[in-house]
Amino acid sequence: MGKLGRVFLLLCLFSVAPLMASAQKFALIDMEYILKNVPAYERANEQLNQVSKKWQAEVEALNTEAGTLYKNYQNEVVFLSQEQKKQRQQAIMDKEKQASDLKKKYFGPEGELFKKRESLMTPIQDEIYNAVKDIADQRGYSLVVDRSSNAGIIFGSPKIDISNEVLQKLGYSNQ
């Protein structure tokens, strides 16, 4: 192939590449908006708040007990034998550890609240994902971006926002 043939081939490639890139279709969703309009999400959040408050009260009760033990110890320390002091100090440390362990069990990275949130939210997220995927497949979208995340979207045209369509697909009217 001569020099002219290669130049022609390169020109063809460079002129076709932008057409191929512009053929891709994009859409936006607003996940916060969608979730606010899914009643199951609101119910799950309420359930999580209630269980969180209950568990927090349990942890606080243990901390209060530890505080009471410490105050009693402070008031009586002059009357206690060395052995009694050690026993009281150990009781205080045990109660504080019990509170700390319970807090970790409920609110730690792999704690009960995390597991509860996952069990309640995963089905909702899966349902939304499947609705978005179905719409993307039907409409030929190559990419669907969540505009409510901090993904650095400076501008997104409302014309390509499919949030209401996702809600309709899920069986919820956009209010």
C-alpha cells in the first residue's frame, strides 16, 4: 500500500471514529429522588432507625451502669480494702468492656446494623438496578449515571434523566 493509500485509510478511520463515539447513548438517574418515591425504602429506613435507637439505648444503659459503679467506687474508695478496690475496679472495667463489645456487635463494620441494612436494602437496590438495566437495554443506553452521587457531573440535561421512567417501571407513579 502506498503512502497515499495509508493517508486515505487514516483519514477514513479518523472520520469514522467520532461517528462511532457519538452513536453511544447516555442517560442520568437521580437515585435519591427514586428512593424517596419507593415506599419500601422509607419503611426500611424507619425500621433501621427504630432498631438503631433500641440498640443504642442498650449500649447507653451499660455505660450508665459503668458510670454509676465508678461514682460509687469514688465515694467509697477510702473505706475499701485493697482487695475490695481491685474487685470494684475490675467490675467497672468489665461493665465498660461489656458496653464496648455490645456497641461493636451492633454498630461495628460487620455489626448487626450493617447486616440488617444489607438485608433490607439489597432487594430494593436490586429491583432498581434491574429496572434501570431493562430501560437501558430497551433504549440502547451505553451508560447510565447517578446524578445524585458525587461523580463530578457538572451538568446533565433533564432530557436524558430517566428517573421517572425507572419509578414507572417499578410500579410507582412519579409524584
